[in-house]
Amino acid sequence: MKDILSILKDLRRPRLLIRAARIGSQDYRRNPQLHRLLGYGSLPRSGAALMRLMEIEADLNDRRKGDDSGYSVSRHVEVLVAMMGEARLLGTANP
């Protein structure tokens, strides 16, 4: 079974989305961004947060592929930024 970081590495998304998320991830701030994406309350640990973010991103990607009128590129980038930030935190916590 693959670990969460391997699953994340295997994601294939449009180059422009990934480039924007990489730029945004340099300024990732966990508390405000996760509260905005996951809701208020206590924040989950990085692994649990990353799993939830991956679920949200999968839904956004399905909407993108399906030309859904409710799809938001900015939200998709925001979720990808948070995923990259959480993956970085998880990678440094578990070398």
C-alpha cells in the first residue's frame, strides 16, 4: 500500500495549476488557510489534513474535467497550495 506522500507525487494535474500552487506554497500559513478550507475548530495533524485536502482536490479536479460551472480555479489552486504545504510539514516531521 502506498503512503500518503507517494500518492501525492503520483497526482497528475495541468502544469499551470501546479506552477501557481508551487509559487503560492512558498507563503503557506497553516492556521488561516486550513481554517478557511477545512472549517473552524481544532486543526487536524498534517497527515489527516492532507487526506482531507486530497479528497477536496479530487472533487475539484472532477469538476474541472467535467466543465462544471461551479468550478473555481482559485479554490483549486488554494487547495493545492495547502496540500503542498502540508506535505512539506509531513515530510520534515517524518524524514
